[in-house]
Amino acid sequence: MKTDELDYELPPDLIAQTPATPRDESRLLVVHGDTGRLEHRCFRDIGDYLRPGDTLVPNNSRVLPARLRAHKLPTGGSLEVLLLEREDEQTWQALVNPGRRVADGAVVEFERQQVFVCPTDEQAAGPSALRAEVLGRTAGGARRLRFSSAGADLERAFESFGETPLPPYIRQPLDDPERYQTVYASARGSVAAPTAGLHFTPQLLSRLQASGVGLEYVTVHIGLHTFRPIRAEEVEAHEIHRELCTVSEATAHAANSARAQGRRVVAVGTSSVRALESAWRDGAVHPYQGWSNLYIYPGYTYHAVDAMITNFHLPRTTLLALVAAFLTPELIRAAYAEAIRERYRFYSFGDACLLLHA
């Protein structure tokens, strides 16, 4: 497939700068894969399309405060560290700007949102400081940072020292950073929000469950690489980013039970789609924990997911390729053209789509 087939022109004023208030007042474009019919609804009406026995599967990952302000000693030159992807419990890939000021092997110290580059450990601050060693560079130019804390302790440290990063196309700071979190976000680890879930309110989720819709979660920690455009001429030639996924035994059981009863598994967001499809083998969803580099593009056969709630995605991205594979590229192009004509709001704080096979 040519990458150009995932391109489209979006008027800049349709890029949402603020989230809908309340959350479920965003618009909803319903795309019927069997007929090609498009419906214009409000997100709070999504229950009209979900059936008793369906299982709704959101991603409960919570966005870390992944932007760290910095200064370099002894010159006082400013730095900014933006976390990209966790490699393990202690090591992250990050953008450091300006990177030329930070040599490999330097020790980076974080203290109340300031970072000091120290030539030796002995010059690092006391026990209240968070430190990281610059291990080197990745092939893409990011730095590999190995922190002095690990796991949950490191995630809590980011909460104290960092700021929540917003996508670069959002130019207005949020009055309330929690609006870039889903209402059910609980597992720290993402540096970008699973934005399809931003439309849900606790009240809407309660109504859906009262109507007989099941609710089970996956955890997928999203990195900023998710926004990276496809540079290759052919979609298939792109190297997909990886994400750390967890599909619990309870979620796997609920998904399999729903499908065995002729009900649907409804993924909330592309990250949930990748987790569920990564957990599929031997005709069922299995508990899964680990990295996924599953690349879904037109020609892929879906196994675990029967319907999908998703936002409008940037052109020439793997996320747009994933939704094009779920229905057809032609229908997705028609749906996006309709959304532009009807002036839907796009991207992270924008409106939503519900993609239905039938």
C-alpha cells in the first residue's frame, strides 16, 4: 500500500486545542462497515450501539509527567528532557534538547524540575535527588537514560519532578492536567494519553454497565513514537514502534466469553486494539504481558476485536493504517472527508469515531 493513500488535508482550525466539556459532549461519527453509512451522533449516545453482553475494553494507562526542565552545570545552560519510551524498569529513551550539551556518560540529576549534568557521581546532590546516567544514543538520535530509581519508585519521582507533556499540535496549556487523563487511568507509564478514552465519564460508564455491557481493561504504555509519521513510500516498509502491554486473565476470559456467546469485543482506542490482537493465539485471547510490535495495516485479518472506538488520527501514521485495516481504506477516507466537511474536531482533544463491521 502506498503511504500517500493515508494522506489527507486538514484545515488547521479543526485541530482541537481544548477537550470537550463535559467529556461526553464530544461528537461521534458512527461508521457502518457493512453498508458504508455514516451517522452523526453525540458521544453520550454510544450506548445506542452497544448491546448487552458486549465487552468494552479501554486502556487504563496513566500519562506520566514526562517533560523535565533542566539546567547544566557549571554554565547554567538550560536543557529539556522528554521521555519517549521505557526500555526496562530503570532505563528510558528520551529527547534531550539541546543534545549537544550532554556528553555520553554524564550523570543527570533531577531536582524540583531542574536537571544538572554532573561529570561524576560524587558531585551529584543528596538522597532527595533523582539521578540518571546518559548511556548513549539510539539510532534515531534519542538518548538512553538509566535512572537511579526503578519501577514504581521511579514513576512516583516523575510525578514530583515532571510536567505532563501535550502533543506538539496543542498550543494551549491545560488549566487542569487531569483532562489529559482518562477517568479510569490508574497504571502509570504512558507519555501520551490513550485519547479515545477521554470521552468517557464515570456516569456514562455506569450507565453502560447497568445496560449489560461488560467492562474490562488492558494496560498499554504509549510512547511518543506513536505519533511518528510513516516516512517510507510503502506502508509495509515502515518499522513499527513497540509498546508495553498487559492483558489480564480476567480481560482475556471476558473477551472469549463474549465472542463465544455471539457478542462483541469493543476496543477503546488503537492501543487496546494492539494489545488484544497481540494476545490472540490458537483461536482465543490469552493473558499477555510484554512488548508488542504488532503492525496492523490493510491486509491484516482481525481476530480479537469486533468494533472500535477511536479518535481521528494524523495523516500518514500507523494509527490511521490500523483503522483503515479494520474497515477499508476507501471507507475511512470517505469518513474523514465527511468529518472535515461537518467540521468535526480532530486529534487528541477532538471528536470520536465508532467503527462497526455490522
